[in-house]
Amino acid sequence: MVLGNLASLNAAAAVVLPSESFSAKLSMEATSKYKCTTMYGVPTMFYEYIREYELNPAAYDRSSLKKGIMAGALCPESLMTKLIHDWGMTDL
């Protein structure tokens, strides 16, 4: 949370808060609607983003995503590889 907010403030970026608590569905909907370029969270949240997308790929446009911040726990190599290669989040 701290890294996401500080990075946004430092870059003078818009911040999209899709809900009061974590919801992968609402996060993916907001990413599509607002063409978000960056997502952040712990590895479990990124797994949930992927799961939500895979449930209904036609419902979400993730083409704007290029960056991300992942912290709070170790990131498995398989997750990092998927986000970089399959999701195009090359600056993660």
C-alpha cells in the first residue's frame, strides 16, 4: 500500500480505488474502464487478478497494463514469468 501510494504521488499519477476492500473483479473492471497502466499488491492479489481474468477474458481489457509493484511476500518465479510474458507487465 505504501509503495503504491508513494510511487503514484512521486509520478503525479492518477490513482483508481475500485472498492473499499480488495476485489479482483472490481480491480479488473476498473483497469479495463480507466485503462490503468499499473497494478500493485501482494502475490496472492496478482494470482486473484489472473484467476478473475481467466474466468471471463472477454470481459476485461488488460492491454494498458505495463507496470506493477509487488511486495509483502516472496513472488514465485512462475507468477513473475506469467505477468511479464503473458500480461505484458514488463516493468514489474
